[in-house]
Amino acid sequence: ETVLTQSPGTLSLSPGERATLSCRASQSVSGSNLAWYQQKAGQAPRLLIFGASSRATGIPDRFSGSGSGTDFTLTISRLEPEDFAVYHCQQYGNSPWTFGQGTKVEIK
Amino acid sequence: QVQLQESGPGLVKPSETLSLICTVSGGSINSHYWSWIRQPPGKGLEWIGYIHYSGNTNYNPSLRSRVTISVDSSRIQFSLKLTSVTAADTAVYYCARGTAAWGQGTLVTVSS
């Protein structure tokens, strides 16, 4: 099983700042099939990034994904008030599919 | 635009079978992977398994002995069955198409 480790667990930042979230896999993710989701309280996860670096439909360009192999990064260039949430990574390149434990981005 | 909606009992007794249905609108189950994912209260997401539109299934090894995912002949519904549930199975259960389309989720509590 491919274990995904997200860091940090919590990120405390101010609006306008840059957020850098990490997702590290215990083995190489086939095809860079890695997704990033945003989840707000009481809501379903919303897809932000698929294929490690492709933005989903309607996602602002302040969200970007990068990486390959075992190391992946989600960057939010300038945090807007609505971006404070929990972010999950998921790999769907290796069986079984797995999720990271999540990173909470909170207002400092 | 495809939409998904979970339905089923919100309360299941220990040792019984949890059964949920995901209804697809704006599309049909003729392409993609169709998954179930769950999230215990206050915790992270756990992938349960998927069914490919071809009928192939793949399950989380930790749940494989208790899980069945199947597609209805109408091809607008797919289901989840989880047997011998315990309190540890209490969670919000989501259905999803691939990575992009998720249902709103339904809370299932396991309690006597």
C-alpha cells in the first residue's frame, strides 16, 4: 500500500501569504496520478488538482500542483479568505488508492 | 454535469450490514471509475473501493473481506454493502465518479 504523508499537519498563515503543502508517498506514484482536494467543514471534498499538476474546472490559478515520483506539492500563491480549509492528497496510480491524513490551513 | 447522491439508513446496528446506494444524474455508469470513500467524524478520508464501468472491482485490503460494490442494471445507481459493522464503521460515506464528482455524503452511525 502506498502511504501518503502530508506536511505540515497545520499551517497558520495570513490572507495574502503563500501556502506550500507537501504530500510524500512511500513509493513512486504511477503516472503521477495524484490529486489534491479542498474540504470545508460539513462539505464534501472539492477537486483542485489532478494528475499532479492539472487544475480542475473552475479552480482559480492561484492554486498550482507540482511534483512526480514520491514528492508532490500544492501551492496557493496568495491566500484568499475562502482558502482556509483542510487539504487532502490522494494517489490513484497504485492499488489500493490512498489518501493522506490532511493539512489544515488556518488563519494566523 | 453529472451529480451523485448517496442514500440509505443513517443508523445501523452492530454486526449488521450497512447498505448504501449512489444515484447518478446527468450521466450514466458507462465510463470512469465509481468509488466509495468514508470519513469518520473528525478524521481523514479512507478509500473503500471502486467499481469500473466494465464491472471490475478493487477494494481497500483492510475492508476487502466485508465489502461489495456493485452496479444496478439501470446503470444509474451503484451500491455499497459493508457487512459485520462495528462502531469503527461510523462515518460520513461519499460516492464519487473518478476524482472530480462527489456526492454530498451521508452520515452512517453504527449503534445499538
